Amino acid sequence: MMRLTIRDIQKMKDKGEPIAMLTAYDATSASLSETAGVPMLLVGDSLGMVIQGHQSTIPVTLDHMIYHAQIVTRVTQRPLIVGDMPFMSYNVSEEQALTNAARLMQESGVSAIKLEGGETIAPTIARIVQSGIPVMAHIGLTPQSVNRFGGFRVQGKEMASAQHLLRDAQAVQDAGAFAVVLELVTAPLSQMITEKLQIPTIGIGAGAGCDGQVQVFHDILGMFDALTPRHAKQYAKVGDMIREAIGQYVLEVTNREFPTELNSFPMSDDVLTALREAETANGASH
Ligand code: KIV
């Protein structure tokens, strides 16, 4: 099976086919998402929260991203896999960004990388793209700058910030990004950006007017108790199901109801008798 490419994703926008993107961090989440038909998976640095238990994405390192991206590429065949560049792995210099983007792609097998920022990071995007690495941009609320934003606030509400976002979107497209994530951007502005750009916009908390949507695996499955963001819809309460199932397991082990014969492996009576005799003789000789 051929893996989807950035051209396939562009064709989806051109044909008006909405793009459903989801995060994946491990073999289970990636395989389930592939079999459910997700065309594009993001190994997101949101793993800092949902996998590593941090309060933000800031502690995530490039080595962590490579480790998780390797797993996701190993177990999938069809989806386009995008690997996130973590905090400060591309902001020091263009050389640093290029070296780290190359490491992420070469060591994990992802087909593209994602990084946060608009106008100011556009020259870095251009440099990475020119080197053969497809880049997905990410503007609006960029979680690696949460401390600068002072929280997870919706972007593009006022004239100046809306105009700034329009410039950011244009700049990342001009730099050669193949798609752009719009995070926590007002819905009408996201729609304007989507109409203005040739490349696909992938929204998260950015309304229905984007070319695609991206969500965090744990959010749409109801698996992450610490936070249930308004922009996410819970399609299942998997967390409750898991808790209930584990509770039942604990109860059955405690009550000696599990395992039963069905979960155990027999041995022949002859071998067992011989073994008991040998053990008895062994005990007698000591
Ligand atoms: O890290 C992540 O999961 C992301 C998406 C939520 C866009 O960047």
C-alpha cells in the first residue's frame, strides 16, 4: 500500500474533500487510526501532556519526538505522517532548524515536519522546504508560546491580531509550507484564511470553514481527564470504559475469579505425576 503524500493532501483541498487529521503517539493509537481511515496523522508534541503528564508541551525534546514518530511510521502504511518539531528545536538559527528537521525525518521516517510560527519563522520554513523536507506550519495559538500568550486564548478577535494572522498565513504559504494548522482562531477569520490560501488549512478550535480538522486522540475519545477543551468533541467515553474494565479485573483477581481454566494452560497427568515423584525423591535426598 502506498503512503499518501503531500500532493494527495493538496488534491483533497482542490476537490473540496475535508481532511480529518488526528494525533498518534504509539502503536495502538496509530494502528487504530489507520484502520479507521485517517489520511494524515500528527505525532504531536501534545504527547508532553497526554503521554508524559506535563502541564505543557515545553519539556518535550527532539529525542522524544523521534522515539514516538518511529513507532507511528513503523506500524502504519497509508497515512501521511507529520512529526512535530518540539520547543526550541528550530528557533535558535536556520542551521539548527535544518539539522533538527533532518534528524526527525531521517531517524523516524516521517514524511513531513510541523513547526509553530508565522511571518517570523517563514525564512526558516523556506530553508527547510528547499532542502526537501515538507513543512506543515502552525499559527494562531501556538502552544509552545503559551507563556508569552499568558494562557490558551482564542486568537484573531481584534482587528490588529486578525490582520497579523492573515499575514502569517500568507507568509507560511509563500515560504513553501504544504499546509497550515490554525489553532484557536475565530471561525470567520479561519474561513477567510482558507479562502485566501491555496494550501490546505487544518483547524483545531478554528471552526468549520477550514479545509480539514486536527484533534488530539485522547480528547476525541474521552481519555484525558485533566482537560476537556471546548474545541474537542468526545465521540466516546473510552476513559470511563477503561476504568470500569480495570476495576472489574482488580475485583476478579481479588476474588480469585480470574484466571479460570480458559485462561490457563494444562500439562499431561503423566508428566505431572513424574514431576511430583521426582520432586519428592529430591526432597528426601536432602
Ligand atoms: O501537538 C499537537 O497535537 C498539535 C495539534 C493539536 C495541532 O500541535
